[in-house]
Amino acid sequence: MVKLVSEKSANGGVRLEFEAFESICRFTGHPDVANLKLDYAPGRDHRLIDSKKLEEYLGSFRVRRIAMEMIPVEILKFCIESCLKEPPPTRYAVPDDITLRYELTGGGSKDWGMTVNLRFDRKIV
């Protein structure tokens, strides 16, 4: 079962670390197990991603059949949407930077992971 093992704030950024993230491989039906590190800089209104809600969301993948290539996209989408759902909705709620490290630790014969980097740059004219 996925578990939040660390939540740190430093230099204006936040790091969340999760262990034992599980999903079911869409192609083989075998379980994939990974560790996740999520680094982000809160948006200009300093809104934080709720780590407990994120941990709950990550737990839902345990019974979900999904290609591991899609998992980072789904997680990043959840993080952005959860910041926008909190009132008041504002364009400054979304984190400025998000980096997600997805490190596969077991399952199948895969020996690779992936890193996804997104940069949100808001310019209002």
C-alpha cells in the first residue's frame, strides 16, 4: 500500500516522497511497484497540494489497470486540478514548477523508470 514517507519544505519548494506505489500493468496484468518523488514550487497564491488527498488518490491505482507511461500524466493532472478546486479558484493556484520522479522498484521484468518535468509560466498581458 502506498505510503507518504516524507514531506519537506525548503527554499520555496516542497518535496513529497511516496513508497510502495502500486498499479496493474495494462499489458501484462502484473503488478508494478514504484517509489515516487514529487517536487513543486507552489503558485503565486502559495496553495499547497494536499498530501493526504494525494496519498489517497495514489492508493486508488492499486486496482487500476494502466500503462506506467500514463501514470505520471494522471498524477500531475490530479495535482493541478486539486489546487484549482480549492476556493477561491484562481490562475495563481497552480504550482509554478512540478517535477515527478517515478522510479520502478519491482514488478515484471522492467528495469527502468521515468521523470516528467513541467514548467508553468503565467504571463498576463
